[in-house]
Amino acid sequence: MKRGYIMKSNVESFQLDHTKVKAPYVRKCCVLDGKNGDKVTKFDLRFLQPNKEVFETDAIHGLEHLLATFLRDNMDGVIDLSPMGCRTGYYLIMWGDVEPSYVKDGLEKSLEMVLAAENIPAASEEECGNYRDLSLEGAKKYARKVLEEGFSLNIYGEK
């Protein structure tokens, strides 16, 4: 790559103006069509304000374990939940063309379950690649925060 070259990205989330969004929100990023007619929906579950707030690693990791479990209890079609590298939220991938209101409801139910949790699932050396970096207290802190603030379906802040 030449020095000074500005690379354009075709990554959907890199096209989002992070200075204009108002967290917390649930955003439907895209629906992808598979070769056999299957549909997959990607969601941006933004908990914290980009470039203003950031999860501690043990909290985002602990909440990931809890939500990966509880979202599957509350919604059909969950494929994967992954933390964002910027540590402000998660990406959720689901089978089908899923409505954001369905995800918002399932996420809020799952976060209520986080508040009642007594331990983090898959918190052993055999089950997790970094099992020492998990915080139940941190996960609950952020669950409480976003439940109190309320998730918007509008990324610009209207609840």
C-alpha cells in the first residue's frame, strides 16, 4: 500500500457516522440473502456512546457470556452475539428478516435476567479462552445502566 493512501471500506458499520448516534439503541444493520433463499439479519446493539464511553473488558466479556445464553432463551433464531472491538456494544446475528422491536424486547428481557444472575455461564478454563477476565458485577452494572436509560429504535435518540 502506498504511503498516504486513504483506503475506503465496504464494511457497513464503518459507514455509520458515529458522531451523530445516541446510545443506547437497537439498529437493524442489514438483511443478507443466502444462495438457498435463507435470510440473515445483523443488528447493532449499542450500549454506550461511541467515542465517549467504553466497557471495561471484564464487563463486556461477562455480559457477552450472559447475553449469549439469555438471548437464546428469549428469542428464536439467534446465530451469534459478538462484542464490538470499540467496546461500546455488540453485534447480533439472527436467522430471518427480524424486526428491531422483537430484538429490543428480547434484549430487555435478557438484561433483566442478567440482573438476577448469580454466576456467569461458561466461566471455566475448559469453556472460555480468557476465563479470568469476566465480571458479573460489571455485567450487571451495564445491564442496569441501559435498562434505566432505555433502548431506542431510532439511532438518533428518540425513544
